[in-house]
Amino acid sequence: MGILEVVLLAVGLAMDATAVSLANGLCETDLKIRKSLLMAFLFGAFQAFMPLVGYFAASFFAGFLSRIIPWLALIILSILGIKMITEGKKHISCDCRERHISLKRMLIQAVATSIDALAVGLLLVETQLSPMLEYVAIIGGITFLLSMIALRLGKRIAPFLENKAEYVGGVILIGIGLKIFIEYLISIF
């Protein structure tokens, strides 16, 4: 996988965390920079950690998975992409009666928004460990950056981007799945 695909994958995976960050920025009226950094760090850390969990879990089944990875990529990334697109139709909201976002709530959000990254780790099982570590660093870094931007600018841009972020992420994931599958088909013919 080239750097462009990794960056696009990272952006696609970061859309859930970015959307939640926009909502968090809207809800917490007195959000300080230190708390913004903590939230963005948690989102980025979980987005980076979950592909590694999937990668190491899939390593145990590498022989079996090598023949079905292109099919898995197409199916899993398409399902995740369609899920993101359909979720984009729902209005992003938070309970704004709770003006303070607790650490527990941040952790739950970080885990919930990184589940799709676990599936991506399963798909990258044929990747060597060194590039895999680079990929997860890029995924975590991009998620951190997008979450931080969304948190700090949430009040101004949330009404405009809240649904579109999910659509963009979904289309990117479906596109990457199709690209992997098409490359596989080309390689066998």
C-alpha cells in the first residue's frame, strides 16, 4: 500500500472520531486546549492501537487469509463505508445538558469510533511489521490532527460538516476496498 492510500485510509477511519469531536466541541462550551489535546490524543491513540490488534490477531491465520484478503477488503471496507454513509444521514448530537465531557465518556467514544480500525488491521495482515507501524502512526496522527481541529472549531463548522464527514469517510473506505480488489483481479489475470 502506498503512502497516498494510507493517508486516504487514515482520513476515512478518522471521520467517526472527527464527527464525534465536532459534537463534543459543540457541547462543551468552555473547552480548554489541554482537554482538547487529551480528547484528540485518545481518539488518535485508539485509532492507531486497534489496527495493530487486528493485525496481530490475523497473523495467526495468515496462510488461510492470504487467498481471501482481497475479498475481505472489498466486503469489510464496503460494509464500513456504507455504514458510515448511512450514519451520515443521522444527525450527530450529544446530550448538551451535560456540558462537561468526562474521561470515562472520552474513553468510550474513543473505543466506539475505532472499532472499524480493528477490521482494517485484519486486512493488512500481509504487511510487514515495519510498514505496519508506520501506517498506524499515520492513522493515529491524522486522527489526532482532525479531531483536534474539529474540537477547536466545532461551534463554527459542526452544522456544516456534521453529516458530510461521514459521507466522505464512507466513500473513501469503499474506494480503497474496490482498489485492493481490482488490483487483486489484475494480478491473477
